[in-house]
Amino acid sequence: MMATSTAMHTVEATAQPMGFLARAFLLLGRLLLGGIFLVAGYAKLHFDGEWHLRDYYFFFSMAIDSYHMLPLWAVELAARFLPWFELLLGVMLILGLWARWAAAATSALLVVFFSAIVRAYLLHLDIACGCFGNNERLTGWTVLRDGSFLALSLAVAWFAFATHRRSARKS
Amino acid sequence: MKARVLIAGTLLFGMAAVAAMAVPGKTKTSSSGASTPAAQTRITPTSVTYAKSLGSSTAPVRIEVFSDYQCPQCRNFYLNTLRPVIDNYVSAGKVYLIHHDFPLAMHAYSHEAARWATAAAVVGDFETVDQALYTNQDKWETNGQIEPFVAAVLSPADMKKVKLLYTQSAPELDAAVATDQALGKSKNIDSTPTIFVTSRGETHELPPGGVSYQLMKQYLDYLLQR
């Protein structure tokens, strides 16, 4: 009994700093990921020194279409809505609004992006990434960078769900 | 009597005017002392750029394409996007299309192809040869034998002029191509095709890798309706 009590005490003692680290990582990860998504959305709406709220989707649809993965209607739909969805996810992540679901949605989006990028890279397509602005060329660096974003996003989502589960268990 | 004098006077005036117009031309050719086709046709980068352009220069939209005749994506872009743009927008006076040569070092025959296209442009056959070079890219890129494909689409008389330019005015033609390349480098271009669209004084570079005709059409219609 005594031994069990000591063991529980030790677990609790180590759980506290782990919880702090997890929360700190979650906060930093959310801010970083949110910032990345805000910049990504902004760069698709504001380029060449001006806002393109009326014609941004022409340029972005050209970038998406160069991947040769989607039919025209899907290209147009994605081009119209993705920049706004990226901005929305960025705001949600930074403000911590429905953070778990925002992180999950971000991870799902990044899985799609990363798969498309890897496919294009393996096919040696000389195209725009369409990640930050429309004329950013897809290179090996793009694959590494977006792979890192995906890893970060998955970690943030995992920590967000784990933290939520822990606090739910406590209450 | 008066009528005869009037007719004789008009004839004399006309002959004098014709002589006056003919003399400077003769002087120019003889004073330059050059008898090369380049000197006769006056190949300058500006005149070549104009010769490699299609449509009306006053069209509301201008498309500039930096292209390499041996680049597969350029071929794809030309055949699937630019051709319909030429047929539907350039011909209708809505788009002014400017071709800039940007032969990449990785392609063995693209510079040679650019020289043929430039020579054809000077003679006034750019569009025909441009299309022939892209259409037959897969054939001539294997051995660099471009001439038969140029000859196949030109009249014998025009081919003679083009070949004379190609053989005797290579430095001038190369200088024109180099001017295009310098312009491209000044715009930080490192791959082809690179496309710039200008409308109402605003110029935008389109995403690299070429653009499908459907999307280009939507964009052009938007620009023309603004």
C-alpha cells in the first residue's frame, strides 16, 4: 500500500512538468501553424503589391491545375475557397478556437497537400507549388518544408486531443 | 492647250517625286557598303520583337511568352493553349501576343530553332514557322535537322530568303535572340514557358508550367470584361 502510494506520487510529480511542456508545445505549435496558414492564405489574395480579391482564384486555379490531379470544376472550387479556409484555420489555431478540430482539419489538409507535392516532385513536374503565392516553384526544398509542416501539424493535433482527454478525465 | 500643260506638269511632278523617293533608298544601301541580307532587311532587336508578335499592338490585353522551342512544356502550352488563343483572341484583335526566345542551355538545338524562327520572322513568316517548330519538335529534337520542317511550310521563294538570312546573318539573328534572353533574365526567368499578361497597365506573371486553355480563356474573358 505504502509502495503504491509512493509510486502514484512519483507519477503525479513527473506528470506535472510533462503537462506543462505539452501545453507549452501545443501553444507554440498552434501559433506557428496558425501563422503559417495565415501567411499561406494571405499570399494567395495579396500579391504583386496589391490585393486580388476579385481575381485571385484565376491565378490559384492555374497553380492547382498544373498538378493535373483534379477536374476543372474541382480546381475552380478549391481555388475559390482554399485561401479563405486557410485564413480561417490560421485564426482558429492562433486564438485556440476549437483548437483540436482546427488542428485535425489542418493535418488533413496538409496530408492532401503533401501527397500532391510528393507526387509532383516524383513526376518531375516543373510547376508552382501554390503554397505561399502562385509563382513559388516546387522543389525538393518544398517537399522538406511541407513535410515538416505536416509533422508539426500532426504533433499539434495529437497533443491537442491528448490534453483535452487529460483535462476531461480530471474533471 | 491649258489641259496639256496641266497634264505634262502633273507627269513631271510625279516623276520627280518618284525619283526623290528612290534616291535615298539607293544611297542608304550603297552608303552602308554592306550587301548582306541583314543589312538589306535591317535586323534590329526591336524590329525582330515586332516581327515575332501576333495581333494588334493596340489590343486591350498583351501576352508575352518566353519560350524554348525544344522544351516539351512549351510545346504543350503552344499547341493546347496558345493556338486556340491565337485563333479566338489574337485574330479578333483582343490580344496582342509577343513571343520571346529563351533557349535553355540544357537543350542542344533550341538556339538553332530560335534562329530559324527569327529569320522567318524577319521575312514575315513567323507564325507559320513557329507552329511548324512546335508541331514537329519530337522529330527535329532527335537530330537537330530543323531545316526540312521549316522548308515544308514555306513557299520556295520565302524559304530561299529565310535560308539566306539564316546562313549569312547569323550574328544579327543571334543578337536578337540574346536580347530576348537578356530581357528574360532581367525578369528573373529561369524556366520556360514563362507567361506575362498585361491589361490596363497591370502586368502579372502566370504560375509556371503552362496554363490550360480553359483557365486562360476564363482569365482573358475576365480581363476583357473589366
